[in-house]
Amino acid sequence: MRSIRITFAALAILGCGGAWAGASVTYVEPDKFLDMPFSKIDRERVLQDLSDHFAELGKLLPAGQELKVEVTDLDLAGRIDHMRRSGNEIRVLRGSADWPRMELRYSLVQDGKVLKSGDAKLADMSYMDHASMINSNESLRFEKQMVDEWFAKTFGVKVRGVRG
């Protein structure tokens, strides 16, 4: 199987002076990610939804900064119930060993200079305990909450809905 790289980039223009802050996301071999939807359209929707979320977070960075992220692994919350597979996939959340996980490399850049970089392994083993804090209709709500907490902690930026 050929290695696939899907890149979604998003930059947000801030203010009249053309100052910008943003985020770009690259998915490294996404067909090897654990627990992704079967349908190509659903897989693309998941990746686009996460890219859009990183772009929104990028708007919280100081003007002139850009976050570059390479997602190297992704495991969504819950598990697909293969016994019920009928045209629609059903994701079952049990709150046991089915927590969301993500592995990524990142760099925060300003004026061509790397301000901060590293590798991160995100996981939220108690994701079900946060359910009351999160909009229950939001897609990928557990994964987004996990990313929000990492972003706030790593970059010292206040993210709406993040505890602490």
C-alpha cells in the first residue's frame, strides 16, 4: 500500500495590518491510523474536522505565529461495533480501554524561527468523566477536548472549555 500524506492547511487573518496566526496539519499515513471509519468519505470527514479544529486553535496564538502539526497516529474514542455493521458504522463508547489517543510532532514558528517544538502523545483515559462538560452533539468531541487541553498546556493559551 502506497504511503499517503493528506495535508490540510488553515491560516487565519487577524486585524487590519495583515498580521496572522494559524495552524497547518499534515496526516502521515492516515490509512494506518487505528480505528478509523471504513468509508473513505467518513475518514476524510474525520481528518477535515480535526484540521478545522486545529485551525480554530491556531487563531488563539499571538499574531505572526504559526503552529505546524504532523499527526502520526490517531485512535478515536470508543470502538466500531463490527457486529452491528449494516450500512452505518456504530461507534460504541464504553469508557474502558477505548479512550482517544493521538501522536503528533509540532513546531511553533514565528518569522522563520522555531519558538517551540517537540513530539506529543495525547491520551484521555478518563474521557467519559468529561462528558458533561462537552457539547454532546459535537463530532469528535472527546478528541477535540483532548487536543484543547494539550494546546492550552503546551502553549499557555486560554482555550474555552478547558478545565483549570
